[in-house]
Amino acid sequence: MRLRRMVTMAVALAVALAACGGGAAEETDPISIGIIADLTGPFTTYGTSLDRSARLAINEVNEDGGIDGRQVEVITEDIQTDVAATVDKARQLVESDEVDLVMGPIGSDANDAAAQAVVEDNGALLFYTETYEGGKCLPTYFSFGAVPAQQIRPFIPVLQEEFGPRVLLFGADYVWPRRSFEIAKPIIEENGGEVVGEIYLPLVAEDFTELVSAVRDTQPDYMFSLYPAAFAPALQALDDAGLLEGLGQGNIFVGDPDLPGVIDLAQGMYTTLPYFTAIDTPEATEFLEAFQAEFGEDAIPSGGEGVGAYVAVHLYRQAVEQAGTTEAEAVAEAMVGQTFDGPTGTVEVMPSHHLKQTIHMVRAEGDGYVLVDSFADQDPEEDCEL
Amino acid sequence: MATEQPILTPGADAPPRRGLRLQSRRVVELVGLGLLVVAPVVLGDSFAIDRLGRYLLLAAFAMTVDVVWGYGGMFTFGHAAFFGGAAYVVAILTTQQNGVLPLPLWPAVAIGVVAAAALAWAIGAFTFSGRFALRGVEFAVVTLAVSFLLERLMNAGGSVTGGQNGILFDVRLEIGPLDLQRRLPFYMLAAVILVAAYFGLRRFVTARTGLVNLGIREDEDRVALLGYRVPAVKRGVLVLSAALAGFVGSLYYVHEGIVSPAAVGVDASTLVLLWVVLGGRGTLIGPVVGAVLLNMLTASLSGMLLGTWLVVVGVVLVAVILFFPSGLFGFLSGPEGRR
């Protein structure tokens, strides 16, 4: 009898100790962030930029005392520009490494896959930092890139002013261009513009005759493009046909790292994205200097995804400190309304889990971009109720 | 070309005596089975077991390629068309919201398997007989083209195929109340399928049609001269392989939760050839080991050696091909006989 009581007490004591131990550990254990980035394959440029920007921010946070005194660890997994690898690595990070936050990936397809694996299957936090088509609406999912409405709404009036009202929409045949153009069309009409043609070619087309004849037949004032994978050959085809001269150009995807590939064919082209190296605010200059000090003189953060990851880490820190926990739902709740002054300007996390942010507009001149204008507080216009 | 020259000759080294080979295969089989049983005990209901379950399905896929390529000498460069194609059929049938759709999982899988088999039949009808009667590299080019075209088609399929983003599955792997979607239950499902497929295919390759298939690899014209209907046998083998690949692929992608154009594409079709070559062509068990090993290697290295892991994997592959030209288990290949 006595023995049993002693055993019971011992067990109770052990349980209590274990519970205390667990609690205490939670407050001092490092917070871990998992990054799923395309470090090999076609998206290497963007994946590398994503990983670097996130790590830069994490280093800053750690040097500044961590998040609520807890250091931040980071695990990067290479998802190889591959959906299957994305699912695998996302699950590994959440289920095996048990990270507190997953950041990435790059492609829209990988984004769908990662959202399912991280958010829907596991209820964990996923921060997507790439410019994308918008429309994702999940409880522990946040987007830090630009979405079409905020890039397009302030942009169209400028393009019309500069080139004229008649526009040809030219996109790759998948969801990002299609949804972007659906959003662009009413905006063009509101501004008194006219869509003279809308053309979608395969992601990497070999034959641009359709584009060439569309430009020849419709004689647009400017071409509005979202053709990320093979933009240079498309412009080359137009140039070979003698149609590029005098054709205005606007796009929402050619960031700094991609510009050298098209610059000869894109003089005078306008682009809107959340970040360019041409931004000269103190925050942006400081960011670029820190980035190049860490990763080399030639390292260029890419248009959206890279810098989005940097901003996202800082917002995460604020949200965790406010929530007092890394528990996904609590952090998600605390995320909404957070603001941060970073290299892209002031950002605010909206209830739709997308960012209200500054969109910058540049023009290609010589061998680089020149900053033309910045549009503060652009609403993502995502109607996502959570 | 008059005679079929295997691209990589299995058993190019002097094959050991048949009895010895049979014995060593038994040993490998027993060890393999043992590992399948031990794995869940060691790994428990974890992410690792989930991942291993996935590799087992990929291993089964590799076997379907081995039957066609390793045993039949038909160099298929587009097997992902069956593996991922069936998964696409399942995805479309279980998610689209019109008419009789969405179907439940298993009827959709059945239709997916039939679709994969039908595609294989059509390829066979077009290439093995009649004016074309393609062999060797020509057949490889046709299968490659099918895989390539299918990838393009899925990309361009708009709302039906979900374009580049593919389709997220609404269904889970379940049989009645039994949830087999993740981890230990999924592993069990995959292990059962792999073992059943292995012994089924083992039986097939040693049975009459299987031996004719093997004969065709060695000398297609002579087999035809003996009175066998070579095109029919080749087509039959391809259809069987495609159906099994389709079945395994359907389950694989339902477990993934998403199927996208890469699933049917050239990269996936090429990757499976690597597993087969690594493990040993014409051995069935070799491709299983090749698939599991190479995937484990890739998964662990890609996390540990960021940036350089591809080089390491490449070096390992080259080393294996240099030192084991017929694959890790190439010594098990050679003429089959009735047990």
C-alpha cells in the first residue's frame, strides 16, 4: 500500500517535473525557420535570393537579441524547382524538423503544393514571398510579394499617358498571367484605355509568329507583358519583324536580376515591383549594402521574392513577440495589422493575409533601371475573409 | 537495325551459374523483405516512414520500367506518361464538379489504370507492327515524344488540367473507414503493393509470355521466326506495365496531394531509368533498390550539401556505372528460368 502510494507520488513528481522542464525549455529553445527554396533548376536565381534575404534578416534578428530572447535557427532545403520535391521538403520541415515557420517557395505550382502540405495538412505557418497571382486564402498562410491589383492599378494611367490608350496583353499560358490580365482589363477600361488584343503563348514558346502577327495586325500603342520564362526571345522575334521600334512596353515581372537578359530590347520599358536596387531610401540603401556585404559585391536581391522574405522575417518577429508564443494560429492572428518600415517602404499586413505596400515604378535606361515613381500604400485588393 | 542491341548490356560480365544466381536472389529478396518489416519498427509512425512509403511506390514504378526495358529490351523513355497520366485522370475525375463527377477514389483509379493501359495499347499498335515496326532507339523516341506531348498538353489544359499549377486532390487514400493517406498506414499500403507487384512480375517474367518477352530482347527476328506473334507480345507487355505503372502512380500522387505537368514529363521519365540502371536492369529487385537508394540519397544530400549535392549524386552515379556497369544487382540478371 505504502509502496503503491510512493510510486504514485514519484510518478506525479516526475510528470510535474517533465511538464516544468517542457515549459521552461519552450521559452529558451531556439525558434526554427525552415526555408524551401529553389537552389537548383530554372528558378535558382530567385530561390537563392529568397534564401539570402531571409538569412540576412534572421542574422539581424539574432544579433539584436533574437525573438523574445530566443535565437532563430534556420534550415534551408533545396526544392529543385520541382513540385514533388517541394511537397517532400515542406512536409519534412514541418513534420520531422518541426520548424515554427516555413518560408518559400517560388513557383505558383509549388506554392499550391506547399500550402496544402504545410497549412492544410499540418496547420503550420507558411510565408510565401514571391510576386504571384493572388487568391490564396488560408488561415496560417501569408503572402509578402506583390499581387496583380497593386502592381497594375497605379501603373496603367502612367503607361497610357506615356504611350497611348491601346494595349496588347501578352502573357504565358498559366494562372499568374491569366488572373493578372483579368484584373487589368477593368482597370484599363476605367482609365479610358482599350484592350486591342490578348495573347497567351506556352510558358516557353519556340515560335512567336502568333505574337508578331498580333502586334502587326492590332498596332497597339504599348504591350503589357507577363511572360517570365522566355521574354528575351519574344522581344527578339518582334525586333526581327521590325515591330519593336515605337512599341511601348510595360510589365510587372522583370526584376533587377532578369534585366540584363533583355535590356538591349527593352529600352524605355516600364516595370512595377515592390523592390528594385534603384530605390534610394535610407532603408533600401542600408539593405542593399548589408546584402552585398554578406553575399558578395555581385549579389543582387531579386524583384519581389528576395526582399519579401527579408520583410517577412521582421514581421514574424514582431508578431511572435506580440503573441508571446510561436503557436501558428496565435501568430497568424498577431500578424494582421503589423507594420514594418523596410527596404520596400512601409508595409502593413492586411486581414486578407496579403501586404499593403509601396509599389515602385522604374524605366529601363542604358544598362539598368531608373526609379521613376513610387506608389505608397497600395491595397492588395484580395477579398479573403478569415 | 536487324538485331536488338541493349543500350547497356545486362550481365555483360560472365553471369554466375544459374543455381548460384537463384540462391543469391533469394538472399536479396529475404533481406529486402526483412528490411520492409523492420523499417516501421525502427522509424515508427513518423515522417520518415511516410517518405519511405513513397519511395516504395516509386520502386514499384521502376519495376514496371524494368519489365519493359530490362526484360523486353523496349527502351521506354516516356514511362511517366503512364505513371502520371493515370494520376491526372484520377485527379480530373475526382475533382471536377460537373455531370456524374466527382467520382469516388477507387472507381477513378480503375478508370485511370484503363486509360494508362489504353495509351500503351495505342503506342504499341502504332509502333510495334505495320509499316513502322519501330525498335530500339526509334521506340525510345516515340515514347519520349508521348511523354513530352502529354506534359505540354497538361500545361495547356486550362481549367481541366489546371495548367502549370496542376490539380490539388480532394480525395484521400482510404478504403471504407480505413485511412491510408499518411505515415504508417500509407507505408503498409505501399509495402503490400510493392511486394505483391514484385512477386507478380517475378512470376510473369519466368512464365511463358515473360520468356518470349525475354527472347524478343535477345533476338526479335528469331523469336518471330519461331512463330511467336512478336508485336502482340510486346504490346501485351507494354500494356501490363503501363497499367501497373498507372495504378501505382495514381496512389502516389493522391498521397502527394497534387499532380502537375512534371508528373508526366520527360524529367520524370528519365529519372526512373536512372533508378533502373543504378540497381541493375533485368533483375526486378535491382530497380527497387535503385529507386529507394537514389531517392534517399537525394533527399538527405539536398538538405546537407546545399548547392553541391547534385554534383555528389552525379559522381556517385558515375562511380556506380563505372564499377558496376550492369548495376548494383546486375549479377542477378541473365536468362530466366522456371523456378
